[in-house]
Amino acid sequence: MRVAVYHRAVKGPPITVRCDCGAVQHIPYGESWTCPSCGRRWDTAQIPAEEYEGVMRGMRHYRIQAMWLGSGIGLVVVLLAIITDRPLFPLALIAMAGWWLVYMPQWRRKVRAAARNLPSWKLRSG
């Protein structure tokens, strides 16, 4: 019996390419695009891999930070429920409300501010 293993590389968000003629296209890193209006070819592989990976690492850091905090809050609520041997449903609701109404809006603002300050690259058309 033959088993096929499929490996799909996780790619980052697409890169917005604005052609000199005004056309805009979102292209995955490392791929190229030919503008249908003017025929210019744009290649995102011109972007240094280290810089792109640095951007991806920074965005990944924000996601991991949010996951760790959410997991920590959930773990505290579960441990308190086990230790005190009492249902802590109201505490869980308060923790979830605090998470969604206090922390997440601040987190989103911080991530959007970081995204606005991302580098931009000047690609050469080919």
C-alpha cells in the first residue's frame, strides 16, 4: 500500500503590487504577475527573503502573544474550578467578556499600527 504525504508550505499574506499604469494585484511572495493593461511583469522574489521573513516573524509574534494570554486565562479558570470544586461559570463569562471587550480591541489596534509601519519595496518591472 502506498501512502502519499502532502506537504503544503504556509505562505504569508499576499503582497500588494501597484503597476505604473495604475493596476493593482495581490501576489504571494516569490511569485510574479504580468499586468493585463500594460504588459509589465512584476516579480515579488526581488524582495529580500530575510526582510519578508522578518515581517512575518513580527506578525506571528502578535498572534502567539494573543494565543498564550487567552490560553493562560482559560487555564486559570479551569484550575480554579478544579481546586475550589465549585462551578465557576460566572467567572469564565467575566474572563471571556474581558478578553473580547478589553484586550482584543487593544491588540487589534496594536497589530494595525504595526501593519501600517511595515516596509514597502520598490520592485523593478521586467
